[in-house]
Amino acid sequence: MRGTKRNRAVAGAAAVGLAAGAAWLWRNQGTLAMSRPVNEWTFTHMAALMPTDTVTRAATPHPLPPRPLPLDCTYSYGGRTRTLGELHRRTYTTGFAVLHRGELVHESYPGRFAGPDARFQLFSVTKSVTSLLTGIALEEGALDGLDRTAVSLVPELAGSAYDGPTVGDLLDMCSGAGGVEDYADPHAPISRFERAVTGGGSVLDVIRSLPRTAEPGTVFNYSTLDTQVLGWALEAATGTPLARYATERLWQPMGAEHDAYYFLTRARPRTALGGGSLNASVRDLLRLGALLAAGGKRGGRQIVPVDWIERGRTAGRPHLQVGALGPDLPGHYGYTNQWWTLGGPHRAFTGRGIYGQYLWIDPAADVAIVKTGAWPVADDDALDAETVAALTSLVTWLDARD
């Protein structure tokens, strides 16, 4: 009997332990999903975790003619000369592809779950795509100007800090709403936004709760919530969900090889995140980069207005210039039109997402580079600085070749 009681006690303790472990896993599932090495799986399997809306591929993909090159260039960082192989190891690259003068010179997938058919979670590179769709809507007349206020398109924002900023303010992250985008602070607006997206809460309530911190148009403050409002405004102006508008105006015209998708909020009415939920293959993101490097035209069709691309290369306001974004942001960047600008004679620009996602475009050198990653943390200035040093050197090396 004593043995039986002991066995029951052990079994009971084990059951309690399992229950406690399960509860801990449930409470911390988001943290685990975003931590290495699990995030390599997460960032290629978002469709298994969240509801989605498809961005449909083209019937005939635009070719990426191969011209393989050994990328034996080097870059300097941290007082040492390093190789691209070191870059990938040190910055947790999962996918990497380079297009030069319209030809695919390199493609590799160091990530555990990566490959040509994988769709990668692009995080804030999504913002740059939302900008392109906004430029197309302006060209078509669906959106009647950058001076249009956000609240005139999204009346649910009346009385909030977003009652006043224009579409142009949102594009340049100058809404004057909200605070610092700090993923490590559980009380920051971005953390509350993420919990609402994944946990079934109200994204609108989070956005309406933001305080006014500056007059619209006067101060740069990087904010995913600005782009969420921009996405809503774009959907209202076009009468079309983001995924369908992206399909019809961008993905199919540019000749995408794979379906992409936006993941959606859990709560209904479900909505795409214009600031961070697009998932796409490396090759299709490279096609997008090549389109922009070529002035937005493909096969005689102007898909993205050329003046819109120019708007994303050079900031028009002094506080958006390279080095002027503020002490908490890297000095090698400026910002405009939902793109990070790099200045210099080439005026290269990049879409950039947390955990190491880049769409790097240098029209002067006719180069597009896609780098996806799975950093250990959302933001890391050192990993970003090393990536910028390496990609800048790679473009210089390619541009010097015949």
C-alpha cells in the first residue's frame, strides 16, 4: 500500500509539473517562437500560426537569368576584413540572393527551413511594399493626394492622435502619435499592438489609445502603427484589401513566381498588417528589387511610378536626412516614404525588417539584394551596421566589374 501511495504521489507531482510546464509554454509561446533557433522555423511558417490572405502569383513568372559569380569580395567591420561567409554566420542569414544588371549572380539559403520555395516573414519590409501600393493608388487617382488626412479615410480614428496627420505624414513616420518602438518594453505601443494582433484583441483600440507627442509633420518617430493606419487608409481609398490590391497592381504585373501572403489579425474583422505581415519568397522579393532598380518598368509597362521611386531615395525634409533621425537610430540611415535611405552619390535605399530582413536597392549600380535573417533579438545595431558595411562593399565590388 505504501508503494502504491508513493507511486500515486509521484504521478500526481508529475501531472502537476506537466500542467505547470504546459501553462508556462502557453504564456511564453510568443517569446519562444521568436527566439533562436525556433525563429528560423517561425519565420518560414507563419501561415501555420496565423490566418492569412493570399497574394497570387503571375501566370508566367518573370525570368531571373542565372549568371553565377563567386562572391569573393570582402568587407571591413570591427577592425577586421571579413568574407560574406562570415557575414552569414555572424548575422544569422537564412536566405541571400543578388541580382546584377538583371541577372541572378548569387542565391543561397543558409537557414534550416529556407529554400527557393519558402515564404519568409518580411516584417517591416512590408512597409516599403505598402508605400509602393500607395504610390500606385495615387497614380491611378484612387487616392487623391498626400495631403488627404488619415481620419477622412478611416473615420474610426476621429478624436485620436491620428485625427490630423496626413497620408504624407504617415509615409514619412511623422504623424506625431505614439512613443518609441521598443520591442523589449511590454508596455510600449508596439508590444500592446502585437498582443492585440496575435491574441485576438482590438488593434483599433490600441491605435486610438496613443497620445499625441508632436505636431504632425515635424518630428520623425519610427512607428509600425503609422503604417497600420496607412494600410487602412489605402484599403479605404481603393475599396480593396491589401492582398488583392498587391496581387493586381504589383505581384502579377511584376511576374511573381510564388504566391505570397499577408497574415491577418486573429480578431474579426480580420485585417492585414500594412506595417509587417507580408510573407514572400526571396526570389520574388528580388524581382521586386529589380523592378525598382529599373525605374518601376517591366516589359514596356510602368508598374510603379518612377517619381514615386525617386521619392523613396531622397528625403525631402531636413529631419529625415541621413544622420538626422535622432540619437537612438543608426547614423547611416535617413528615412522617407517608408524606405531607409543611404545617401551618397548612388542614393541607394533599403526596406528593412526586424530580425534581419533587407531589400537593398542601388539603381545606379543596377543591383538588388535580398537578405533574410533570424537574429536572436528584434533590433541589434551592431548586426545592422555589419550588414550595411557588407552590402555596401558588395555593391561596390559588383559595380566595378565589366
